[in-house]
Amino acid sequence: MEEIVDSEENVELVKKIAALANFSKMDTILKQNDDLIANLLKIQKSKLYEMHKYKQIMNMPAKNVHAYLKKEFEKPTKVLSKEEEFQEIVERERAKVKNEAAKVIQRNLAQHKSHLKKEAELYVKREQLLESIKKNIEFFEERLEEERILYADLNFNDE
């Protein structure tokens, strides 16, 4: 019976060793995958750089192409890594959002100033109207007082 247990233990040990061997194989496969991904990223960056260079050449005057290619051959422009490129894109987007927010704030501030100016003009017009009404009331009160005095004089003289 002990031999059976020993053989079962041996089978389990063999399975564990095989699993460890598979693990080390998986580890090497993962390392190879990482290397392949790194190589693909390098190829992608170089392709992007070449496309950028092509666009630059297409947009520049023909007389400047030779000088540009000579300069690029001597000292190529810096190619950003994925992280740097991502950070640059994020910064660009943040700046874009800040600029848009500033535009909205400035637009709202201009509208608010315009509204305040209109309110001030209306206030001045109301004050002028009230002043005119007060003058008219004073004028009519004076006329009314004069008429009362005249009427009182007429009634006094009639008696």
C-alpha cells in the first residue's frame, strides 16, 4: 500500500514539476512577447517619424527640401516616446480646455458688463423722467396755488 502512496506522491510531484516547467516556458514566452511589443513600438515610432518628415517635406517649398534632408541626416529631430507623447497630448488638451474656459468667462463677463451698462442707462433715464415729473408736479402745484389765491381774491372781492 505504501508503494501506491509513493507512486501517487510521485505522480503529484511530476505534475508539479511539469507545471513549474510550463511556468518557466510561459515566462520566457511573456518575455519574448514584451520584446516583440517593444520592437513593434519602435517600428511604429519610426513610421510616425517618417510620416511626419514626409508631411514636412510636402508642405515646404522645393528649394528648402535639400537643406532639410541634409539637416535631418546630420541630426534627426527628437522622436518622443509613447509616455512623452501622451503627456504632450494631455498638456495640449489641458491648455485647450483652459483656453476655452477663458473664452467662455470673457464672453460672459462682456455680456455681464453690457447688461450692467444697459441697466445704468435705464436707471439714468428713470431718474431723468422722475425729475421731469417732479418739476411738472411743482409747476402744477404753483399754478394751482396761484389759482386758489386768485379764486380767493375773486370771492373776497365779490362779497
